[in-house]
Amino acid sequence: MDDISSLLSSISPEEMEQIKDVASSLMPSQGAPAAQLPSGFTRIMQNINSRDEKTELIKALKPFLSAEKQQRADEAVRLLKLMKILPLLKELNINDLPV
């Protein structure tokens, strides 16, 4: 668990946005057939962008926290997102990804 926390703390919000941008660029465009991507990858992308009560609560409390605790709140949100997609990543077969 500490390894995941250290990994997430090393990712800046800008880097997280870049990761999202890269991932969204891998998604098929409106006209492209959805069959190009494995269903597991599509589910991962949907889960990254989905909202849940835990992350919404943390985001709502963030303005009332000190600067240090705001950073920890950001880390907690990233950790929650990662924990949400880890089981999906485990199911995803790397050989199924488009080249």
C-alpha cells in the first residue's frame, strides 16, 4: 500500500491530466468502430472519469483544509481512482491492446 501511495504522490495533477489526455486519445473517435479497443480498456476509461461519493466528499472538504492537507486530499482522490481501476487492469490482457 505504501508503494501505491508513493507512486501516486509522485504524480502531479498536470501529469495526471496528461495521462487522461493520452488515454482519451487512444479512445476511438466518433466515427471509429468501438471494436478496436478491448472492452476492459473501455471500462477502465469510464471508471477513471466516473464520480463516486468518496471522491466528491473529499473534493467538497478540500477548500476548508490547510495547504498540506489539500495536497493529501488530492493524493487520496488519486489513490481512490487507482484502487477503483486496479481490478480492471488486472483483467485486461496486454496482448489485446491495439498497436
